[in-house]
Amino acid sequence: MKNELPKWADYILLPVINLTVAFIVAGMVVLMVGENPLEAAYILVRGAFGYGGGIAYTMYYATNFIFTGLSVAVAFHCGLFNIGSEGQAIIGALGVALAALTLDHLMPWWVIFPLAIVGSALFGAAWALIPAWLQAKRGSHIVITTIMFNFIASSVMVYALVEVLKPAGSMAPQTRTFEQAGQIPKLDWLFEVFGSGLQGAPLNLSFFLALIMAFLVWVLIWRTRFGYELRTTGTNPTAAVYAGIPPVRTIVITMLISGGLAGMMALNPVMGDQARIELDFTAGAGFVGIAVALMGRSHPLGIIFAAILFGMLYQGGAELSFDMPNISRDMIIAIQGLVILFAGALEHMFRPSLIRLFSRFGRSSDASLAEAA
Amino acid sequence: MADQSSKMAPAIELSGISKSFGPVQANKDIDLVVEKGTIHGIIGENGAGKSTLMSILYGFYHADSGTIRINGKEIKIPDSQAAIAAGIGMVHQHFMLVQNFSVLENVILGAEGGAILNQGIALAKAELQRLEDDYALDVDIDALIEDLPVGLQQRVEILKALFRGADILILDEPTGVLTPAEADHLFRIFEQLRDQGKTIILITHKLREIMAITDDVSVMRRGEMVATRKTAETNVEELAKLMVGRSVLLRVDKKQATPGDEKLVVKNLTVKDDRGVVMVDDVSFTIRAGEIVGIAGVAGNGQSELMEAISGITKPESGTILLDGKPIDVNGSADPAILRERGMAHVPEDRHHVGLVLPFAEKENSILGYQGDSAYTSGLFLQMDAIEADAKEKIDQYDIRPPDPGLKAGNFSGGNQQKIVLSREMERDPVVLLIGQPTRGVDVGAIEFIHRRIIEMRDSGKAVLLVSVELDEIRSLADRTLVMFAGKIVGERGPDASEGELGLLMAGINDSEKAGVEA
Amino acid sequence: MELIFGLDVLNSTIRLSTPLLLAALAGLYSERAGIVDIGLEGKMLGAAFAAGAAAFTFNSAWAGLFAGVAVSIMLSMLHGFASITARGNQIVSGVAINFVVAGVAILLGQKWFGLGGRTPQLHGVERFREITMPGSEALRDVPVIGWLYSGILSGHAVLVYMAFLAVPVTWWILYRTRFGLRLRALGENPAAVDTAGISVTWGRYRALVVCGLLCGMAGAYLALGLSAGFVKDMTAGKGFIALAALIFAKWKPVNVMFAALLFGYLEALGIRMQGKVLPLIGEVPVTMIQALPYVLTVVLLAGFIGKAIPPKASGIPYVKER
């Protein structure tokens, strides 16, 4: 009867095993390019956490991944695979730019920032609306439509930058630089408390916004009526219909939330770091969100940890490429793929043996449970 | 080819076949002998283990123990290929056809006669023509399956088996999807096949078919083979008794019902399934406050669809429903949420796929369908403390074990899972209570408890609609019993109808026909 | 007119269609057998890298093709292990393969050649060169025939001809052979295949081998035909356009060819239109032309121009005993 693992094994042990295997394979790749994996790991961790600036960079990257990881996870809970976080983030940037470019001469940052949040969320949500509607109403597979929408989003962004937003006379496909009021304050003060400078790292207030969103997503999923309906639709669609939960409405609203979260990711690089939209500002964060959500098992707390881990990989990986010329930042892409492979596609690979292991050693506790039943 | 001894031997000889799925023993030490050139019926209620037994014979499942002899020779059937090689063909309840393939493509799949289709196709066409002629199995071999009515699709399945040289043909509930005329035609095909020396095993729960077509009949009940008879030497009553079993009649003490106002009125309700087949056919009935109306019938005669339509899960084709005197907008706004607010509680037949979300905690399941109720929700938020307290109270009242509202529903036993659903639906003070298969898969201890609760609901003035395939249950609980057959209500009986009487109605033999049979 | 339908545009249409066609046909074998393949992009990229590296190392385009195909089949088997044997999520597996390849190819390239992930420039026999068809010089000035034969048909790499030959071959395999019949059945109703006594697992793995083979050819053509070596991100979404072409073609081989040609044409047109100013329209919005394949596919998926119905069983791991 017992076909499952204890909660802690399901949420912690199994992901840790999957992750370990992913990193062992990554280590083998490091060996193949002729470097010492342990040394590489040391450099990576030191680069990410060894000094204030490193930590700040790690957290800066993690901010992106928390947003996109939450975006993917919310959709997962409703049984939807949103591969489109990347595109939704790209379009979200247009919402940010709309607020920053029109208002940065007129208003202080604390007025523009909330407007930019709303703008990014609305634009991201709008970009998720069509795939959501097509899935709910017409059964068009959301995986395929969101992939297509990612490409369409990059085309829209190229067009917008080249034809509309590029300042006259400039060659680079990017917007003008936002005024000070169009930028999100950095977190220097926080690091100075700890006696260390940011050293130019772009960590900014949107990190806290990401944490707030993680908390709100937790509230949404497990503490609201809609979250309950969303999970029911994702877990047992026939029971959802029995319970009077309208599937179309639930799918569309879930995807709007998912798209909104992805859109908010744009705040961090666009308004928090570069102070303009540059081509490719997402740097694949939408896709990292898939790995983060899978690794964090779609739980906001897990996502924060997974995002920090990936932030560490991005920041530490940058340092690593200085010290070990054979290991470029592409190592991070490979590790990301390996995490998706082992924590996602092959997540069941170790589960049966783990269940067997548990049922062999966990007899006594099972027996007491059965007795009670 | 066959030597003298194997000619004498029966076509199939099973001995000591057992098979369990986890804790469920689907087949218990089964013996079965099927003579060559006969039509052998296997009858039993849903879940009696008929399909499992035949799937073992066809190599789809593996028996835990027991031996199989075909034409006197003991063989092993590890997969379907071995079954086909042994001359066994099977027509599954759900057709194993590729919908967008032609008839010809479906027939040759797995028996193509060479790597390049052209070689095999010419031969196949000739062979198919011969089979169609020999057995009156006309079907256009170039037609696509998806364009064919189910009756013809079934012929394709039979052709598939014959094309592979099957001498033994197993058909699992073949008439379930057929109209009476199509079924009659199918029976004529069976006779033709038998006359040409084929052996046919017919799995069904319909007594009428057994009497009409079989030479021998074996009865299964709860995974066991309880009897084998010559069809000519038995009758419907005996088979019905064997099927249902002489299990202990769980009599529940109850007072005479005192029906009040009409609470649920169903008029001319017709429901089609997604293939467009009429499942509920012009059904009308009324339930009053303080009475239990039972709907008896063999599974698959439209009871499930009736319940789904009344509860708002599916939209009926036509008809009207009145709840507490006021009409339900069946084609418009009526959905399960709105009906629940108006006092329609529903204990669904399938608690695993409909009534519960198994990976959710007990307390989360205890609000399923009522998640918008002000007792559990304020504004956008769930009232976790109220939900937990409420769940604990129900756990107490219904003695749900283990008493842990945080445990996943999937980890409770069948009886306790059912109690979770019952407590949720009964404690909301509904006007009408729909209950489907209240004790299916429920341990004996919980059955009595559940039955008592249902009576209590009646006594407190609820109108109760009870659907069950367990005749005993209907007889001990219902104040009035309606019998459904082929989507229609074929009879109504009072509380003291005999088992035999209801059994005949369930087999589709209504009063006038019964008179004919007895005469 | 010359700008839109000129010889250059049509020639580059054929060249640019080739990798799309091969990859879309690869996806066709996989998806018609019931395995969704989001990993075409990664397999193609892996094959392009292996082809570039091997062609340079062994000084032979054919060695490059062989290596590309081998790597692509290996990746295909990994996808098979995850989605058939381990019954994992096919989409997640495809996404994973795309990332693993994108990272590992560059790392190995950097390690072996030290060019920042590129493989060295390929010359001569290391590439697949244009084949001039017999008599094309003589026919060049004949009206229509010369234009078609010498101008368009002649003068492509051997893989181009193989790609277009693969269309009738695929059609024939799919509709005229036992392998094709079973493959199509696997994608629609694997239970029917199982009850007919045929192994679902084995059948699906074989389909994935063919998928790997064709995807490998697509990648090799990118590195050895279209370009002279492997460069970072050289697939640039072509795997996804191929996937779009496959959907656009409703999973039918001949339609796949037309869809690949259409999408290849749009790409050729986009390149050709770069910076051009047309009367009335003004400067051509090239990015919009490039996005057109994706837009068209979404419109098709929405069911506004016919309905794209995928093979029924695709994406669902086959489980026999419940």
C-alpha cells in the first residue's frame, strides 16, 4: 500500500540525491576538460560567497531566478508547463521601460518603482494570456505555444529597441539610460552594516521584492481559496469539476499570475542594474526558472534555495572562468541542463529504490500506522 | 495436424489460477474448463475478476500461480504474442484499434507478413475477403476506424483475431456498446463461428445474453469461480442468485419512512455521453423529504450518468430538474458549485478520481466543493484554523482513523476515505443527498456505520437518492427502488420487493416478459 | 519581384530549408511514435559540434557527418531512456538535453581547439561542397529549364539532396513498410500495438534512432555545408522552427517539406531584406518576417486555419499494468 516516501525524504532527500548525481556528472565534465573538479568547486564557492561583492552578485542573480522559478512553479501547481517565462520576462521589461522612460524626469524613484512593478507584471501577464486562453479553450498545448511566444517576444523586443525605443543617433539596440529616479536603489547600506561594500555589485531592492513574492506565492498556493482551486485542478481535474471549480477560469488566472511573476523579473536587470533595456537582458533566466522550480519542488522556500544555488553558479562560474580558462560560463549552462535532467526528467529514477529502502527499514513505523487505520 | 488425444481435450483448461494486485486478490484459485466448439459464458458482477482472468489467458497479466492448458498441452503465456501463437484471440472491452488507421491496417498490425507491406497486403486482402464471406463479417476494409460505428469496429476486432488464426475467441463485454439489433447480429456471428469449430468465451454481466447464446456458463463472484452449469439446465433466477451470492444480508433497523414534500423532481431527463450514445433515456422520478429512493441496476446502465447530470457535472441533453421546488437551469448556469449552495450534496461513485484529491491532506479534502463556503473562507483566504477544527470534529463524529487531519487522503483505508467524503457531504445539512456506491471497496466494519448514517439522514428529513450495484444494499436501505436498464427506468418496487424480482428487472426482463418466461 | 523571388533568394531558401527539413523529419519519426521531442535543437547543436570537430580532426567531411550522427543518436537514446524506460516527463527531458549540449559543446570546443568554443575554420574536403549537376553549364541559357536546373537544382551540397530525398523515403517508410505501420500505431494507440504482441519499448527506441540519425545530418549540414565549422549557438532556434514546421505540417512528411521550404524562404527573405527600403512600406521590419514561422504556428495551433492534432499518445509514457 505504501507507495510513497516520508515528506522529508520527498522534499529534501530525493532532490539532494538527484542534485548530487547532477553535480557528479558535472564534475566528470570538468575532468574531461582537464581541470580538478574539487578545486573548481572551491573556486566557485569562494567566488560566490567569499567576499561581500561576490555575495551581492550571487544574490543579484538569485533575484532573477526567484522570480522565474516562482513563475514556473505556480503554473506547475495547476498542471501547466510554462516554458514561456523567458518571453514573459522580455515583454515585462517593456512595462518597466514604460514607467521609467515616461516618468523618470518627473517623479522620485519610490513613485516610479511601484508603477514599474505593476507595469512589468501586467505586461508579463498579458504575454501569458494568449497561450493560457488557447490551452484552456482550444486545447492547444501550452508547451508549444509558450515556446513560440518566447521567440515572438524576442522579435518584438528587437523591433521595439531598434525601431521605437532606441534614441536617435544611437547605434546600439537599447533604450536610453534611465535617470536616477528611474533606477531601483542598490543595497549598499545593507552591506555596509556588515562592514563590507557592494563593490559595484548590482544587488538592489528588487531582491526583497522577490522574497516578498515568494512569501505571497506561498500564501496564494496554500492559504487562499484560489490556490486551493488551482492545486485541485492541477492534481485531479475531475475532482475539480466535481467541486465546481471552473477549469478555464482557473487555468487563465494561474497563467496570468505566472506571467506576471516572470514579467517582474525584468525589474532586477533593467531598473536595478543596467538602467536601460539591453538586448538579451534576461540571459536565459526564464529557462533557469525551470531548473529552479524542479529543484525546489515548486515550493517557494525550495525555490529560494535553488535560486541562490544557481546564483552561486552564475557568480562563482564567472570567477571560475578567470582562474580556469578551460571552464567558461558555459559550464553553468551544462550544470543547469544536468539539474533539469536529474531533478526533472529522471526524478523517478531513484525513487523506487529509495521507497524499497524505506519500506525495509521503516517497517515498524508503517506497522503502527496500519494498526491505527 | 492435431492428434487424436488433443482433439478430445478441452480447448482451455485453467487450474488454480490466482492473481493479486497489491492487497486486492482479483482471482482466487480458479479452475475453468472450456470445451472445443462451444460458446462458454463467464458471468459475474463488475469487479468479480472476469476481465483479469481473461487478461491472464491473453498474456496481458501474469498469474501469480496456476497452470494453463490449451488443447490438452500445458503452456506458458508470458505475453500477447504467445497467446496469439497458441491460437487465442481477444476482443477487449475498450477496442484496441488505431482510430486513424484503415480497417486493413488495423487487421495486419503485428501480422504484416513481411517488412514491406505490399507483399502482405495482397495476401491479407484475399484472406480477409474469405473471412468476411465465411462468417458474414462485412466491413469495408479501406474505411478508417474513426468513421465506423462501434458495431463495425467490433467486427474489425473479431476479424483481427481470426486473421491471426485464432481458434479460441475471448470477447469482454462485447454488447456493452451495441444496440439490441447489433447485439443480435453479433450473436449470429458467434453461432456461425461455433459451427465452424471455433471456441468462444463470452464475458458479460447480462443474464439475458447468457441464456440467449451460450452452451455453458461459469459464474464468478469476488474473484472466485462459484459454479459452472450447462446453460440449458439452469435459469435466470439461479444464475442471479449465484452472481449476487448468499452473502449475509445486512439488515438495518429502520422505522417506516414518513415522506414529506417533493425535494427532487426529475422530468424526462436524457443524457448522452461524449460519443453521442444515449446513456440516460427519458427518465422521470420524484424524491420526497425523508425517503430513500434506491436505483438498482447492473453497472453501466446509465446510473452514473444520471448522477452526474443531477449533480451538475455534465449537462443533460434534455429534461428538467426541480430542486426543492425550484427549477435548475440545467443547460446554463447550473454547475456543481451553485447546486451545492442550493443544498445538493453528492457522494460520488468514484472517490479516487472524483470525490477526493488523494495527494491532499484529509482536512483539505474535507472542504472539497465547499471551499467557497463562509465557514472555511473569508475573502480570498482559507480559514486554516476553522478548517482544521471542523475536520477534527468530523473525524470524531465519523470515527475516521487515523485521526490525523494532516494525513494525505491516499493514506487512509477505503472505508475511512469514504467516511471523509460522507462526513463532508452529510454534515452540510443538504436538501438532497446523492449517494453513489456508498460501500464499494469499504471494509465490512465500516459498512454498517455508513448504512446507519444514511438512515439517519433520511430520518432528519433529507431526500436521499442512492445508487448501488449491490442489491442487498438497495434492499436494506431504500424505501422505494427504481431499476435502471439500458438507460431507462424499467420498474419501481416497494421496500419488500424480493431479490429475484429485482434481479429479473435488472436483467432487463420486465413484468410482461417475465410472465412470458414463466409461462 | 527580383528581390522577393530572385535566384539568390530561392537558392538560399533551399539551403536554409535543409536543416529545418532534416530536423523536422527527425521530429516526425519521434513524435509519430509517441515521443514528444523538444530536444531537436540540442541534438542538432551537438551534432554540429561533433561534425565540425571530427571533420577538422580527420580532415574529412564524411568523418564529420559520421561523428555528428553518432552524437545525435546518443542524445536521442538518452531522451529515450528518460522518457521510455524511466517514464519521465518528455518535455523536461528535451529541455535538459538542449541545455546540456549548449554547455558541454562549448566547453569541449574550448578545451580541444582553444577558440572560445568554435571549431577551426574548415576548408576543402573538410566541408560538403556544392555539387554541380551534369550538364548544368550547357543548359544554363535555356529558358525556364536552365533557370530551374542550373540555377536552382544544381549547386548544392550532397546533404541538401539527401534531405529532399528523405521526404519520399520517409513517406514510403511510414505508409508502405511494417516499420512505418507500427511506428504510426505506437503514436496513436500503443495498447493496440502491445495487444498485437509487439514490444512498445523496442519500437519507440528504434524510432528514436532514426530521429537521431536525421537530426545528426541536420547538425552536420549546419557545420559542414551552410558554414565552415561550428560556432557557438549556431542552431539559433532552428530546432524550434523545425518543431514548428512539424506541427505546421500536421506531422505529415510531404507537408513537412513544404513547411520547411516556407520557413526557410521566410528566413532567406529576412536576410535579403535587411536594411532594404521598399516603396510604400518603407524599411522592411525584418524581425517581423523572422517571427512569422512562430506566429503562423500559433495561429495554426489555435485552430483558426485547420486543426493541428498531434499523435494521440504522444507525450504519455506507456504503462501496461495498472
